[in-house]
Amino acid sequence: MNQSFFEAVLELVEASRAHEKYRAADCINLIASEGLKSPAVREMLRLSQDLECRYAEGENDLEGHVKVRYYQGQKYITKIENYAADLMKDLFGCNWVDVRLVSGTHANLATFKGLSMATKNNRMVVAPLSCGAHISHDYTGLAGEVIGLETIDHAYDVNEMNIDPDKSAAVIRKTKPGIVTFGGSLFLFPHPLKELREAAREVDAYVVYDAAHVLGLIAGGQLQDPLREGADFINASTHKTFPGPQGGVILANLEDKRMRVGIKSVQHSIFPLTTSNTHLARLPAMGLAALEMKVFGVELAKQTVKNAQVAGEHFCENGVKVLGEKKGFTRSHQIAVDIQEYGGGKKIAENLEEANIIVNKNLLPYDDPKNKKNPSGLRIGFQDVTRRGFKEDDIKRLCDLMIDVIKGKRKPSDVREDTIALRQCFKEIKYGFQSIDETVKYAEKHG
């Protein structure tokens, strides 16, 4: 081995150490898809080191519990998976769950594939990509290129920043899809599930709600309740507004023969079709995060939404265009900001990064999808800063720093020191437990 091999090892270690300080201590994170784990959840991950090495291939029953495994040494792994599943079912008020998914995109893959097999129908109605759908919903992504689905766009009302229920009902009835999908990545207001569930039922379509971004808001009762409003399946990540470890989950209610067929097909799609190692070490931490959301979720979700709304109002008052103004800017954890007049999403995201404020550029509904490398907008999420303890006045202070950069009032390098100073004012993580011991004591007291 030459010297460069060992130099790469040293650089790898150094870069890892530098990253921990840079993103965890020196930056303010406003990426809408990144969550923040509590000290207790992090400790649980450290406790689960052996689980990182293990496999648990097999099949689950119709309660989401382990049915059969094809490896030995599973007696505690089985308990862990079953308890994690039960905690998620209890939190979301459903009677079936699958916790074996390793990401939200994996949840979409398994559900879209499983339901297309169950219905023998390769058509799926989705939100347009430029209107907030995740790439995995699109014909250019997983749904089209991997599974082979024909995707048909919901009608979208740019003025309402939402799916148009009347026009989309007509689309569903005309195209007769096997799946109707809601939710997405740029997701400001509740989607019209109640209004469209009857149209979906008329054509025997399953309704899938992608809650990757908003699962924590659903747990906290602050956005909508998809399973009660018409969704058959909720697919989600467990590491965005739901503040657990990286992973995925699918939730549903087994109510009748139709759902039995759908659930069994989705389970088959999970294993053996798309899963081998299910990344077991995340399951204890996910279960603990479910408890945290049971205890702190309402307060956390309310403050997250409030912070996003305050940011939208403050930007708007200071001449920065925020979408959804007439509806209060947002009812989720994120806002969409149009900064085309200041240079576009790519330039402003890079300038903010130089100021240690981390956001991402994003297509807006009226953008040309072909211009995704330099869209008009920014997508800004507030779940991380909320969990660090930011309240309304803190959000305004942060927005002022961003406005200085967006409008070119100050150099990003000059704003950086103010960003770091503001970040250092928030060293604790709120709305969660500080250790496993604290978690155990709480459970013992309330059990």
C-alpha cells in the first residue's frame, strides 16, 4: 500500500471530526429534511452497537410483529422489533405497521411496488414534481424508472399552494389509477384527503400519503390525521420532524379484505423483494423517539409550525417573497421563499452556506422543472432550530441575518460570526429526554 492510502485514512478521520463541529456546533441548520435527535436517542444508538452487525431476514404477521425469521440468535431482536412496532402503532392510532424500512424512499418503493402488484394496475396519480412531490413519486425517479409506473399529475392550484380537489377528482375518475398519492417534500398545507378519498374508492385505488417530512407534525396533531381522513397507507421517514434515527416506516389499519390484500402485498414487497438487512440498530432508538413524541410531541409540533409561520411573516414584512401569504404562509415545518430577484436559489443557498446558515434551493410550482439546477426558490425548515429552543424572537433574529445575505447588505463572511454566536446561545436539545436513565424513570413512573 502506498503512502496516499494512509494519508486518505488520516484525512477521513480529520474530516469526520471537523464535520461534527461544523454542522453540529457552528452552523444553523434549516434543511427541511434533517431532524435532530435527543441525547437519549443518541445514547440508545450507542447502546445498540451489536445490533448493527446482525441480520433478521424473515416475514411478519398482520399485526406487524415477527412471524418467522431465517437466522438464529433472534430472541432479543424479535422482542426489540415487536416493541418498536407496538410503540409506533400506539402513537399513530393504527393496528398495522412495518418498521423494517431503511428510509422513506424505501417505504415508497415497497408500497408503490406492493400495491401495483395487488391492483395489477401500473397507473399512479401524484402531485407534480415542481409542486412538491418527492422524486421517488415521479416518472423520472423511482416510480417510473425503477417500478415502471405511469404517473399522472394531480391538478395543482398555485394560488392555493395545494392540490385542486375538484379537478383532481376528475383526473382520478378519468384515469382510474391503482394508487393515488399525497404528501411530498415541499409541503406547506394539509392535502385534500377528505375531499378525494371517495373518488379514489370509486376507481378501487389505494390512497398513499407520503409523510416523510411531516410525520412528527402528525404525531403532534398539528397538520392532519391521514389515516382518519382517507389514507390507506402512510409512508414516512423517521428522522425529519419525527426526531428519531435515520430509517423508514409504513403505517396502516387492517380493517377489511381489501386492506388485507394490500398489506400482504406490501409486506411481500418489503421482504423478500426489496430488503435483506433492515439496519436493526435504529429500532430501539426509534421506539424511544416514539415515546418522546407521545410526551413532548404536541408542544414540539406547535412551536415548530409557529416558528415557520413567524419566519414567513418576517421575511414578507422585509420585502422577501414567501409563498402562501394569504393562507398564513404554512401549516407545516417549512416555508417556500422566492428569491429569484436576488439571484435565484442556487446563488443564495451558496451565499447562506458561506454564512453558516444551511438551506437548500428548491423548485417552486411555477418554475420550469428543467431549471432544477437554479430554481427560483429556497425551502427552509424549522424543526432543528425549534428543538434547540428557538422561539419567535430568536427566529426573527435569524431571519434578519438571512435577509442581510439575501439582499447583499453584508458579506456572508461577515454574517458568519453572528451566525456562530447565535448558534452558541442554544446548546441544549429541548422536547426530549436527556438520557436513557431519565427515559426509564419516566416510563416506570407512568407505567
